[in-house]
Amino acid sequence: MPAPGSVFKLAVIDCETTGLDPERHRMIEFAVGTLSIDLDGGDIVDVEAPRSWLEDPAEDLAMEIERLTHI
């Protein structure tokens, strides 16, 4: 059991790709955000600014991918 007043840190990861087929499509963005949760009450006690990295897919993005990802 965690000690009273313990805080749990959680990372949320998001990836954007040019499609769903890993053989043909590429990752174009990787992002991570972290938040801290008070284990006593379940309250979120801290949210850190997300970090994001973009990857050049070496090809033009399809309009549908631009619409979905806002990249």
C-alpha cells in the first residue's frame, strides 16, 4: 500500500502517423505529457506541459491526415 499522501506520476503518450499500416506508413509526431495524482483522493495535483517531437515523413501528408492530426 502507498503511504498516506503519496502521489502517483502518470505519463500519457500520443503518436501520430501517416496511416495505420506499419509496413507503409510513418510516425510523424510523438508526444508525452505527465500528471501527478494524489492517491488518497484521486485528485490531479500537477500537470506538466506536454513535450512533442515531429518527424519528417519525407513525403507530402495526405489531406485526410492533415485534417485528423492538425499537422
